[in-house]
Amino acid sequence: MEESKNHWCAIKKHSKSVAVRKLKAFVRFEKVVLLSPEEITGSLKPLKMKTITSTSILLAFLLLFSTSSLRAQDGNAMHHKDYIGENPTADADIKVVSDYTNAVVSGDLVKAKSLLAASYMGYGPGPVDSANVNKEMQSWETNYTTQTNRKVEFITQTFRVLNGDLQGNWVSVWGTYYFTTDGKDIKLPYQSTMHVTNGKIDRSIIYFDLLSVFQKLGYTLTPPAGNK
């Protein structure tokens, strides 16, 4: 399927193949582990030699030098405060995000659109899903035709990224979206993070479990032929 029509989940009974394609959201985590000198030395197997040679002495010297370097580098490692700081406009930015969230859920698209920057882009829940201002508003208009009893509960937290591609003020939203569709009550937990600049949301990323919604609506997953 093309990009997801909305960030909250416009529920319509598409074909199973379309539903499956929308569920292909992948998240990659990378982990860097810095071993301690004890872990490094403990991982080395003893040299099976009856006598100490010049090669083994050199190896021991290099090992000591490398572990000493690790200690020095660890002392200069970046800390949280080096790249994350307090948002100086915290209250104002939280209000913008809260007002936008309540506006789209209540059906006030005029107010919602006024809180988005002209350059706004939203991403998620899938890795290729995105929407500009117009597409975002259109997706909510579609939601209103299939969803009733809409309401939302959420809490917020804000921070500032000090440098890099993500630099700026961000507001994180941890919430639950409720609605009724096809006679079924849906409870949809979600996490959204929005970038606010000069009182406007210009970027957002949202994550939620779309599979659980389809299952509540009666959809099932069928393995490809031949798979057990």
C-alpha cells in the first residue's frame, strides 16, 4: 500500500493483502558495548607455551596499553547533557501539541491545521509512511466518516536536542486513542513525538500497533502457501 493515510489509523476494511502490507513496520536497534579491561583480559585464552617469548611479551604490552586507552576514552565519553537539554519554551510547546491533538480528535480541522507549519511532514507508523499538511487533514476527514465516539487521553514530556539532524525542541506524547468503528470499540495505545518551531509543529513521528486493530475488526493473518 502507499503511505499510511493517517497517523492515528483510519480504519476501513481493505483487502487482507493491503492490511498485511501496512503492517510491515520495522525498527532497527543498534547497540555499542564497551568492554571493561577485566572482560577483555578474561576473554583471551591462555597461551599454550612452556616459555615466555618476545611475542607474548609484546602482546601483553599492547593489551595493557589498549585497556589504559579505554579507561581514558571512557572518561571523556559523551553524557546526556552534552546532546539533550531542557526546552526553554516547554510550556508553550506542550500547549501547541496538546491543542493539536485535541483538535484533530474533536473534529476541529481548522484549528488543527493552524498549528501545523507549511513545511510539516509526519512519519509512521511504517518506515515509508508519510504525510504533508494536506494529506494529514484529508486522512482525518476520512477518519470522521468511519469513526465515532472519538476521545484521547495522553501525557506529555519535552526536551531539546542540542545538535545534529534532530536539533530543536521536541514534545513526546504517550497516549491512548479511543473510537468506535463497525460497531466495535477500539482502544489504540500510541506514542508520538513532535518537533515544534516558533509555535508550529513541523515534524512528527508516530508509532502504534495496527495489527491489533485489524484483529479486533475480524481480520486474520494467513501464512503464504507452503509455509507451515
